[in-house]
Amino acid sequence: MGNNKLLVAILFIIAVILVINFTSINIGLSPDSECLETDGGLNFFEKGIIYGNSQDYTDSCVDGIELREYVCENNKVKINKHSCRNGCFEGKCIE
């Protein structure tokens, strides 16, 4: 019975890690701030910047393949991870 509990705990931890890695993350801004972005939203082929209240967020390559794309959604900054088919360079996918 102890092994079953351990297995369930391990599977739960793996599920949580997968959910965190494959979903978007919201970064809240203060209520009086505006979320402004330069690339028009979810655009993998143009490097964009989001201007927040006290911090700016710039699209960036995590490695040679994965892009970290920031977008405004409901006046919040949302992070999307995207795998670029032809690689990622200088904050955008290579076309």
C-alpha cells in the first residue's frame, strides 16, 4: 500500500510540472496600469515588447528552438512558450 501512495504522489508531481510547462502564465499588473505591446499580440515572427507599469517584457529565445512570447490579455501580461519549427533567433521564430 505504501508503494501505491508513492506512485500516486510521483504521478501528481509530474502532472503539475507538465501543466506549468505547457500552459501560459499570467503576470498581473497594477489596476491603474495599461498593458501595451509592440508586435500586435501573439506574433511568433516579430520580436515584441510589452510595456507594463514598472517592468517591460521582451519576447526572447529560451534556446535555439523555444520562444518565450509575451502578450497582453485582459490587461495582464501572459507568457506563451512556442517551439519554432526553423529555430528561434533574437526573440522571434525564423521564417
